[in-house]
Amino acid sequence: MKPEELKDNLAELLGPRLLAVEPFAGMAGRVRFERTAALELFRHVREVLGYRHLSMVGGIDWVDHREVFYVAWSDERKEYVLLSTDVPADDPHLESAAPVWTAAVWHEREAFELVGILFDHHPDLRRLLTPEGYAFHPLLRSFKLHEPEDLEVKTRNV
């Protein structure tokens, strides 16, 4: 699918909530959308356009906002599509894609843990790698590494 075809298809569905469809090397295109259109877009991309496999969810901290992106694969088309939206740094909420792609459960947990994206209506939004109660999101630019003497180091005698 060419980016122009993708844009025409999605413009009808999303209207002004579709911000852009840009060419993106090796993919059908990069779809930039308003976060309010997330679940509607995810369902359409899966059910109508046939991108049934969610390959990746990620987040980028741009300091004043965070970008959340989804990469989906279509077996029929043999291509990926990149879906991207921005959320404000002071309100990093986005509707979860878990009802559409079950793989989103794990991917969104990782994006929550590392970048602090809060996925609304996620079935199990908790940390994967760091302990429960850990107050930091390590991939945020505001994350400061601690001096070794500031950290409690637990040792195990063997």
C-alpha cells in the first residue's frame, strides 16, 4: 500500500484527527494521529487494512512531550505500518491497544516502565524489569543516574 492510498483510506475514518501520512522507508507509511483517535485507528488498521500482528510498541521522550509508536505487520500485504502519536509530558495518557492486539499487553507494559506512558484501560499495567514501587522511568531524559553511594546495594553471600 502506498502512503497516498493509506492517507485516503484513513482520512475518511479519522478526519482532522489524522495529522499526516508520510513515506517511511520499508513500510506502508508513518501515520501520525491525534491520541483521541487511537482505539478507532487501531481497530481499523487491524480489521479493515489487515495489519493483524503488532510487532512493537515504543516511546520516545522529547522532554516537552512523548511520542508513542506502534509497528504492525500485514501477512497479506507483506509490509509494516508505523502508527505514531504525541502525548503531553504532563499528561502521558493513551488508550491501550490491548483490546485490538493482545501482544500490546507486554509491549505497553515495557513502554510504561521505561518511558512512563500511561495506557488507559490496560488489563495489567505494571513493571516488567524493575521492582514494584520503583519511582523512576529509566529512559526519560529527566532520569538522573544515582551515585553508587546513594543506592542501597544488596549482596548475597554464597
